[in-house]
Amino acid sequence: GNFIPPIKSNGGTGGSMTSRNSSKGDDALDESTKKCLEMLCGPDGELPEKLRNLEPRLLEHVSNEIMDRDPNVRWDDIAGLEHAKKCVTEMVIWPLLRPDIFKGCRSPGRGLLLFGPPGTGKTMIGKAIAGEAKATFFYISASSLTSKWIGEGEKLVRALFGVACCRQPAVIFVDEIDSLLSQRKSEGEHESSRRLKTQFLIEMEGFDSGNEQILLIGATNRPQELDEAARRRLTKRLYIPLPSSEARAWIIRNLLEKDGLFKLTDDDTSTICKLTEGYSGSDMKNLVKDASMGPLREALRQGIEITKLRKEDMRPVTLQDFENALREVRPSVSPNELHTYENWNKQFGSLA
Ligand code: ADP
């Protein structure tokens, strides 16, 4: 709802969309933009050099929509993926916490790629990294840069990296990074998306060579579409696979327990795990949601009115509810797709 169309007003009816090139001395800025700029000012009360030539409304968009001050995900919220967690801790969290130790030979890469099927916890890992490293988290979907910000993507990218620079340590999470850094489509590639990509690579180059405490995490379901330049810059490449049977059991228990609905036996849980081979973490979440509707649907079928239904009268969620839900919620990833990830992991992955 807070999206600001990337259209410059000609001074007429445009309201807050007025185009401004400088933040200095502009009384026309509205209150929220002013407040946001104040928060970006250094201890001297001045806007940092890097941000001075950027448009206030883009800085405001980055601060309000892309920056997440409290990502609120911890390692313990993520099921399984033990190996990935261990590697990420060593490769990126420790260096963000102790930049004094991780320099010279130990200096870390500044780019991390998380690839694998959709809904396996890549975004969660990004948020957890920011949480554990006490870093500011920035989330942007690369496809929005090309769809929502037509013609303005480059400026937004500059604003994003500029604000991240002032909010170090920072983690910039770029979802669907393939749509930004895909292999050049020879003639087909639009001039604007080529410029956007170049700008992005320039920004990455900038903080890679400096002493900045910024980590870029790219996430993709289509790693094979990344070009060589992108692969080179994303030095660590971690495969985030579908959850194991244990991880699926953990997700079921964790979600139901949160609502006090977990009453399944170990045998029931292991039956559900057998039946959910190939389900992603987000498929599991949808399955649990659907199954937990079982007791409610049954009560309503028995003629109890929804307004009269007492929570304590509802029966617990059973194996049968899961079996019913399995007919509705199908796995979203096909076995064929998995081969693509595994092959790419063998060829380019860091842990293969
Ligand atoms: P991705 O970024 O890989 O597409 P997300 O991290 O956005 O996937 O996960 C989507 C949702 O699926 C999460 O909000 C969470 O509820 C669930 N989920 C996915 N993977 C896991 C996991 N490993 N542990 C716990 N929940 C998960």
C-alpha cells in the first residue's frame, strides 16, 4: 500500500511524488520523508556524503519498505539445514561480528548465494544471519526492480547500497537474483535491464574492495540462469535442499505446538513424514494449516454454529486430518527440478 509509483510529477497534482535531486534546503519535503532523512543523518546532523545526491523519496522507500530493523528469525526457528547453518556461521556471521579477526588471509567473501527449490528457508536464513550478526536487514525482490521500478531501478539500487553503507553491519538480501544477474540475452536484453545489472555489479564491486561490513545474499530457484560474472562475485554458493524427514517432523511439531494443538504420537508423525517425501518447508506449513482446519470442519459438519463453537470442545488434530490435507496440498517441486539443483551444486556449489 505504500508503494510510490516511479513517476515524476510536473509540480501539479503529484503530491509527494515530486522529483528532487537534492535533500538540502527543500521545504517541500513532506513530514515522513523529513523524518526518514533525519534518521539517516550522522551524529553531526548532516546526511552522509554518499546519500546527498540521492532522491529523498527513494531513500525513504529503502528505509521504510526495504530495511527491516527487526527480522525476528533465529537459527532455532529453522528446521534442519545443519550443515548450511554451520557454514554460514563460520563464513559470514563470525566475520560480521569480528571484522578485526577476519581480515587479510581470513577476509571473507562479501557475496553469498543460496540456491534451491522455492520454500526451503532461504529467506529465513537471510533473516537469521542478520539477527545473529546484529546486522540491519535489507530485503528486495530483484523482479520488483525490473517490474515496479521501471527505469528507476538503477537509482533505487544506489539508494539501497547507500543506506546499507550507513547502517553497517548490513545484510542485503536479493530474492530472485537470477532475474537481475541472468546470462546476457544477447540482442533480446533490454538496455535498461543491462544498465541495472551493470549498476548492481558496480555497487557490489565497491563494497567488496573496501572495508565495509556489508554482506550481499542472493537467493534463487534458478541458479543455472546466473551468468559467470554473477557467480564470480557470489563466492560462496550454498545449496538449500528440501527438508529431510526429521526436519519435516520438526516443522509439524513446532507449528502445532505453538497453538497448543500437538497431540500426535511418534508413529503418526513418522507416517506423515513418510507421506510427505518431496514436500518443501513451505508446503509443510500449508499442509499443517490445512490439517489444523480438520477439527473445525468436523464440528461445523456436526451442525455446531461457528459463533457458538468453544475452543476447548474441539478435538485435537489427528493423522486422519493430515491424510485429508495431503489430498489438497501437493508438493510444489518436481523430482526433475531437483536434479537440476543437484547437478548445479556438483558443478558450482561450495559444499558439494
Ligand atoms: P525461500 O526463501 O527458500 O523461498 P522461505 O524462507 O521464504 O523460502 O520459507 C517460506 C516459509 O516456509 C517460511 O516462512 C516457513 O514458514 C516455511 N519454511 C521453509 N523452510 C523452512 C525450514 N527449513 N524450517 C522452518 N520453516 C520453513
